[in-house]
Amino acid sequence: MNTLGLTQHINSQALWPLHSAEDTQRIERQAQALFPSNTLMQRAGLATAQLAMAIAPHARDIWIACGPGNNGGDGLEAATHLHAWGKQAVVTWLNNATDAPEDTQYAWHRAKAAGVNLSEHPPEKFDFAIDALLGIGAQRPPKDDMAEWLRIMQTSASPVLCVDMPTGLLADTGEWLGAPPVRPANAQVHTLSLLTLKPGLFTGDGRDASGQVWFNNLGVDTTSDPTAWLQQRLVLQSSRPHNSHKGSFGDVSIIGGAHGMTGAAMLAGLAALQGGAGRVRLGLLDTAAQYVVTAAHPALMVCKPNELALDASTVVCGCGAGNAIHALLPQVLSTSQRLVLDADALNAIAQDTSLQRLLYLRHSRRKPTVMTPHPLEAARLLSCTTHNIQHNRLNAAQELADRFQCVVVLKGSGSVIAQSQRRSVINGSGNAMLASAGTGDVLAGLIGAYITHHADTFEATCQAVYSHGQTANAWPTHGPALNAAGLAAAVR
């Protein structure tokens, strides 16, 4: 049977729709009503077997660990194909033929009739493993035989293909049920997401857990009304006209750089220049550093914060600002035409309800604002814990966006960009090299430049976040390590 769906690698550039577990189950029910019985499971099993052979064409001994539900049925169907193709497929199944869902019972009978090796114990050796234990319905940490089978797979040096979701990873949030697995350093992990792509594969622990993500829609159109979007693309900027000047591309004003933290403001300013701002001014809180900055970076115009034209520029506020930023924020929030709030500015707002009120009122005055919190700053703004934020990053970002009527970038693995009345975007670029001091300042400055010359603040922010991460993806693996200064010089 043809899968009637193309298995696609999610590293390709595109904008992908993401669906929650609840929406996926609804889509599945609707599709099942249109097709003959067992159609979706047979397509899923064939897609899984085909991808297994594409990943490891020379694998001989293949272990398929099947759970009690329909995810296990997908694995049983895959085993039937692998056996027919001459592979030594061994199935371990956590169920029996009378308790399983109807489609899974049918898959078990097909596997048994085909002569697939059905075993109570995992094989002593295997070249490839398929995790078909739990899909999107996981509710509690695996235990007993399931936990042991997972341990064997996750500590093996053999490649692993997870069917739909890595078992134990929550489809909506990217949070592990229980402790994250400790895999070998060179572990090869792949995930084939079926019918829909799930948000949890791309944020929180999801990117580490799922490895290389693949997608097959099983011949069902699932592009409409997504829960969120995965941004896996670079939007190329149009060429600048010859008949233009520095004033054509807007001014960015950076407020920050208290004593000992001037570098943060400088990094934001350099990133704004690289991002295309026509002019960049630094309003340094440490005025004694003015001459040092001017000598090192003459393209950055340095002045006192009260000398900045806030109402005629995009303001990036908070980078290395310390406690001194609190006194300036009422004017910044009231006057700035476009505003990016980062770091110490966010901490000050979290502690002062009057500042929160000024921030909220910016939306009604048609003054766009972008907030760029990391999880701890987001927790302070929402009066909760970092665990609460990471437990559901999509919801946390949306709550911040709704509460303060801003565009919100919740930074971290799979940064989430949210705004009221819009579908959130999970950013697909970036890697762990960005986990170093100053890279957030670079992002704030880059966003400032992008929103200066783009009418849609949300779209401009999405592009800036993607470009920031893509710069890290393109960083040479041999040579100097990525640091914030190198990142600021390389962003586009």
C-alpha cells in the first residue's frame, strides 16, 4: 500500500503548521471516517518501515518495541514490512490481542500471520531500534517493562527511530515525563511525526529528545488552523535602492551599559548596525565609558540617555542597565515610538505595577513593543516559577503577550514568539553555542533594527530571531568558538 504521503525532513526551509495532541486526535477521527478501517495505521507502519530503511539500509537485526495502544500498532505494521523485506525483525509488545484497540489487534494478527518474531524479551543485540511504545497520549512516566525497554534503547549505540513522539516526551510542551534520558554522546535519534507535527518536538527538551525530525501526513491535509507554526526558513531581504541614505533605514537608540556592563549595550548597538539600522546611538548609563566606546566603535554614536530622541527612533532598553534603568522607564515607556525591552528593563517592570500599566497602555497608543525574556525573567513577570514557564512554553509566551499586549520572545531551546490574536511561532534555528553571555544583547539589538524597517512588528521579530539562530548554525565547527562579539559581527 502506498503511504499517499511524502516523508519530509523538517530541516528543510519552510513554515510548518504544528498541532496539539487534542487537535491531532480530532484530525485522526475525521480522517478515519473517510477511509476504510486500518488505513491510517497501515500507512503509518509503511512510512515507518521505509524511513527505517532509508536511515539504516544495512541494518539486519531490528528491534521494534511496541506499546499497548495505536502507537504500538504502527510499530507492528512496520515490523510486518521489515520482515517481508528480509530483515530480522523482533517485536516486543506490551499488550495482548484482546485488550488492544481494534486497529492494533488487526496489526498484531497481520504480523503474526506474516511470521514476525514476537518475543517477550528484547533481543540481545540489534542494529536498529524502533520506539513505538507511546505516542501523543502519554500521561505519566514509563515504568516496569516499558521503562526498562526504553533504558536499553536509549543507552545503546544503535540508531533509534521514534514513532510519532519519543516515548515520555509530552507532545504539546516538549517536557519529559520523568528524568530526561542519558544517551551516548554519538547517539543517532530520529523521530517520524505522523499525521501532524507536534509543538513539543521543537521546544523545551524536544529538540534534544527528537533528534532528526521527519514528517508524513499519511495523505491527510492537516495544514489548516494550526496550534502554532514552526519557523524553519530565512526570509531574504530585498535589495536597498541606490537612491537612499542613512535616514531611509531608521534610527535605533540603545539605553543600557551601566558601570561594568558597557559591553552589553555595545553588543546590542553593533547588532543593530549589522541588522540594517541607518544610525545607532548608545545612551550609556556609564557616561565615563563614552570615549572608550567611541574609540573602539566609531560607527556607534554615544550620548547620555536623556539626549536620545525617543519619539523618533526604535529604542532598545535594558541591556546591561542594572537598577538605574528603573528611573528612566516611565519616560521610555511613554515616549518611545517602537520599543524592545530586555534584561534589566524586564526585571524592573516585573517589580513595579505602575510600569506594567504604562507598558500595557502602549498598545492602545499604537506604539509597538517587543519583550525578550529568558525563562527566569518570564517567571518574574508572571509571578511564578521557572518550572511553570518551562512546563508549557507556548502557553507562558501567550500569557505574557496577552497580559502586556506586546510581541514576546520567550528565549531558550525553540524560542517562542507570541502576540495576541496571532498563532505563536516556534523558532527552528539556533543551537547550544548561543548559551553564552551577551548573545541575548545581540538578539535585542537585531530585533530593534528589524522592527525599524518592517511594518509588521511580529513578522520582523520572527525574522530577527531566525537570523540570530541561523548565524549560530552557520558558525564554523573548526576555528574560534562562537562568542557574543563574533555573533554581533556576523548577524545579517
